[in-house]
Amino acid sequence: MPIKTTALPPLTVPASDDVFPIVDISAGSTKKITRENFLKGAPLPADTVDTQAVEDKSVTSEKLSPTVGFYATSTANINATQSLVTVYTEVADYGSDFASGVFTAPVTGLYNINIMGLIDNVTADNRFVLFLYKNTSTYIIQSMGLGVVGNHDPTATIALNIPLAADDTLGVQAYSESGTKALNPLIFSGYLVGKV
């Protein structure tokens, strides 16, 4: 079967007295060149410089979102009373927004949050629960590990993207149905995905 082709219309070139605006990024200005010089590939003459500034429209990670992120671990004791875990070792805290177990959002945006905890020697059928709270009292989500016969080291994991307003806070609360147990460890981390 033959392939049908269609000819493209001829390129229309403006009349010789027209000028083309050319943006010269290296000089930060707009220059103009005549049709004749443009077709010859001539360099832009110095006297055609227009002093209008060129906006910086480059995309960089700093412009998309500031460096905001944290990573902290805890081996604190928890017990049968659900409570905020406040004792952490900060591994990283970009932006200094994590303190005493609480992350404070510096800007309105979407945040990626990850929490993983493990405790040892939980009695069979007893629960180990992690809770994520926003602004101290707003329950967001929980994850539960259950001690079973032959495996008494349950884990609980939370991973989510959550929209936060500037100055919203997040904290992890924990509960052990087996009484006082040490976290081994609890990892609480997060970062700004993008500003809104």
C-alpha cells in the first residue's frame, strides 16, 4: 500500500525591514537583528541591545522547595499508657524543625512521613501500637504489631504523604500492651515533597 505524503507549506520569512527579537541569556538582555543578518547568521551588533532585563526562569531544587527534612531514632521505654515519644537521637534535621519528638512544618506543603518501630519480647497476643498525631490532639493514623507465639518482636510501620499548613506539628505516640518495653528502635523521619 503506497504511503500518502503531503507537502508542507513554504516557510514565510518576514520582509527585510522587520526585526527579530533575540533573547541573549548570557548578557541578560533582549537584542534585535534584521532579517538579512539573521539569515546570514551574523552576530548581534552592540548597538541593537535593549536594556530590558530577562527574568530568571531556571528551575532549581532550592526554588521548588527549601531543604526540609529530619531523621531521628529512639530507644525510649514505652508502657501500657499511650503517650508521646519525646526522647530521640537526631541523625539529621535539615531546617531545625524537629525537637523533643515533634516535627513543626516550616511551610505549607505536602510532606512524606515514615515511622517504623520495633519492641522486643512482647507477650503473645499483646499489641504494640504506634499513632501519628497532628497538632497534639488530631489523630491521623495508627499501625499495630502483635506478639505471636515464636515471634515476640512485633513491628509497626506508618508511611504516608500528608498535607500540612505552616506551623502544624506531628508527633508519634506509642503503646505497649505488655507493659514497659524499650523501643528497639523507633525511627521517625520526614521531608517536604513540595510547597503548596
